[in-house]
Amino acid sequence: MEFFHKDSQSIKSLVELGVHGFFPLFEDHWQGTMEFSKKSLTGKEKVQAKKLFSRIAGHRGINRKKTIVMSMSEDERNLLARAFMKMVEMKILDSKPGLQ
């Protein structure tokens, strides 16, 4: 499940960092307040998440990407975090099939 253009190396790199437990886009104090539900993203949420990722992918530096995330509403940030964590989860499961 990818919410970004396949050529977007910057998002792929962020997902790879997330696999190793490093989440540079999200502030530490946000992680305690974000709502992660176990239900899947709906079609509408996937489309919205793709738009949010395209906003981020348009910037080169991590500081600019972080500024975009900080400017989002709390609902947008939660959706972005849910979609991002889903991508990280899928990457982990793809690399370690024994976990499934």
C-alpha cells in the first residue's frame, strides 16, 4: 500500500527510517496524542492521505517536510501518521515474512 508516487525516494527513505524506529516527521510529544485505530483506512482516507504525502514529497529537506506536517490540522496529522505507520508495518512484514 503506497500513498505516494513510486518515484518519490524521499518518502521511501522516511519509511525505511520508520522501520528502524526513527520518525523524523513527527514530534515526540505528538506520538502520545495521536490516535491509532486498528481499523483499516477507508477509500476516502486513502485518497486524502495520498494528497498529504504529495504535499510533503514536493519538498526536499526534512525541515521543510516537518514544517508542512506542523502546519497541518490535527486530523490531517493523525491521518498522515496512520497511513505512514501502515506503510512502515507493510514494509516490516514484507521484509520478515515469518512475522505474519
